[in-house]
Amino acid sequence: MNAPGPAFPATQPDQVFDWLDAEATKRTEAGLTRRLRPRGPVSDELDLAGNDYLGLARDKRVAGAAAAASLRWGAGSTGSRLVTGSTELHAELEHELARFCGTQAALVFSSGFTANLGAVTALSGAESAIVTDKYIHASLIEGCRLGRADVAAVAHGDPAAIAHALATRRKRRAIVVTDSVFSVDGDLAPLRELSEACRAHGAALLVDDAHGFGVLGAGGRGAVHEAGLSGEPDVVTTITLSKALGAQGGAVLGPRRVIKHLVDTARSFIFDTGLAPGSAAAALAALGVLKEEPDLPGKVLTAAQGLANGLREAGFRVSTPYGAVVSVQAPSADAAVSWAAACAEHGIRVGCFRPPSVPDGVSRLRLTAHAALAESDVERAVKVITEVAPRGARG
Ligand code: PMP
């Protein structure tokens, strides 16, 4: 039996959460508190913060499909996917996603976050090693933490480090987990080299293509497709329906037996209410638009490059955009927050990344390009961001 622990004194109920105030004070002192800024349905702001890369969230074909499906099928899916939460819309969406990307099968989740949790946990376990890039998305990190696998997070964008971790692992089974386009800096993982490392060491490859799907690859089929890896027997892709498709939800795409395994074992699939029918219908409609307008993704890249070039010429430290994401380094977390706020005052909404989303010392503005950005929008954004830049931002 364990030795008895110390006896803790009784507390008044209204003191139980006093520790939260101390933590909040620490965050305030470090400039790390966060604030919700509810927006209205329409805005005059130029949006360089949202993930609606193709402008489909408000497209009448997409929003109209969501409205019609909600009226026909109900506002919610009414249950988990294995009980009452799978409609014909979910089945059609899975079929169409798999066909579009060239995989054997697909499985729709209620978000990209739960898709990542489900895929990582179900495809690893106590008998597995997981090797990741250290900058993978938080949802993948949570998936790694939840399982009982050996986890090695190696240097960013370094296939040799991944190969070394695979070669020195202690578990027979292994999976390499990476983002395609990294969400903070917008850089692209070396997917082909990672696949080669996986094959050399008998590992599976799981790629989160949240920011690549709908933007990269032929007609927006994603970074995995562009790398020639879609449909490969050892590759699994996760996507979100909430960025390029302008809807909500997530999906895992891959070999049929992987998808079957997820249906049977992925807890974030089994114990979660199915995606709302309106969201499934919106994603289906958005996929239809993408097929009809295959030049949409290219417009995102043009706008992203315009933003990056303009800001670089103005003297800022700017990432090279591979997809929609452009990041601009700020001198400090506080400076990033006030820089973003000043942009908002001038009608430009930009994102702002600081700890814990990024490591200490590399806070930044995060801009997202959209297909509908005109050249004049890009010029205006560069002008405003430059005019309100904090001291020390250039260099
Ligand atoms: N992966 C990446 C790389 C992301 O950026 C996000 C969204 N921030 C997600 C997964 C989660 O997707 P969702 O928002 O659909 O839960």
C-alpha cells in the first residue's frame, strides 16, 4: 500500500480556483493573455487571418448546400457515426474525397483535430515508435501523448534526423508523423524524402495536409498528391474541411484497411457525435466547386507570393510561402500583439503567433492569402503592415 499523503487543509469552495488567478497574472506579465474578438457576419476588414483560402465559406453554392441539408437532415447529426450519425451525405463525402485524392477510402470526422487524434492513436500504441517533426500541429502532438508509443520529436524539416530516429528505434512498428505545410511558417515538409526514409526502415507515413489540401497539387488535390504519394499503401493523409473547403470537419484518407481499422478503434471517431449534415453537405458542395474551378488554388499561391515579396522588399523577415501561409517575424510577443492590433485598427485583420503556439523568441504575424485577394488588396496590406510596424521588426 502507498504511504498516506500529506493531509491538505479544507478550502472554501470559492477558493478552489484561486490558483487560476495566480496563473493568469503570470500570463499577463509575460504578455501571453488571449482575447476573443467576436466578429459580425460581414466586415469591411481585409481578412488575412482566416483559413477560408478559396473564399468558399460564404459561397452561395456552399452555404446554400449547408442550409438545404440542415433543413432536410436536421441541424445536428443526432448521434455518433456508428449509431445514428452517419447520413448518406457522409457516405457520399467520403466517397468523393477518396476519389478526388486517389486513395482507396476516406473517413469523415467532426474536425481535423479529432481526425488527427484518431489517426495517430489508432495507428500507434504500446508496440509502436512514433517519429515526428518537432513542429507538428498541436492535434498531432496530443495524439502522440495519448498513446503509449515511444515518441521521438526530431529537428524541423530534417529527413536525415527522421531516418536516424527510425533506425535507432526500439519498437518494431513505426509511423512517421508530419504536417505537409507547417501552420506557423508555411514551409513544406520534404514528403518524398520522408517517404523514402519510411520505406528504408519499414515505417508508415502519416501526413497532416490541412494547409495543402485545396491549395497545392493538381486542382488542389493536396501536397501528398503533389508528392506522388496519394494512394500509396503505406501513406495516410489527414485533412480538415474547415480551411480550403470553407466548411467544418476533418477526414482521414488512405488504404481501405486503415480506414476500417479507424472505424473499429479510433476513439475520437467512435465516441464523438458525427459531423453535422450541413457541414458534410457544404464540404461536398465545395469539393464540387474545386472540381469545376481548378484554377482557384493557383490564385491563393499568387496572392501569398505577392504578400511575401512586398513585405520582404519592405525589409521584414518573411517566410517563403509554399501554400497560403506567410509569416512575418516580430521582435517580441508584445510587439506581435500590438502590431496585429494596429493592423486591425487600419482595417487589416492578421493573425499573431506567440508562445505557447510558437517557441519563445520567434513571435510573428501570420498572414493567410485568399484566392479573391486583388493586387490592390495585397498592396494595401503591405503598405499598412509596413506603416504600423513596431521598432525592430526589420532586419
Ligand atoms: N492540422 C493543422 C495543421 C491545422 O492547422 C489545424 C487547424 N488549426 C488542424 C489540424 C485542426 O483542424 P480543425 O480546425 O478542422 O480541427
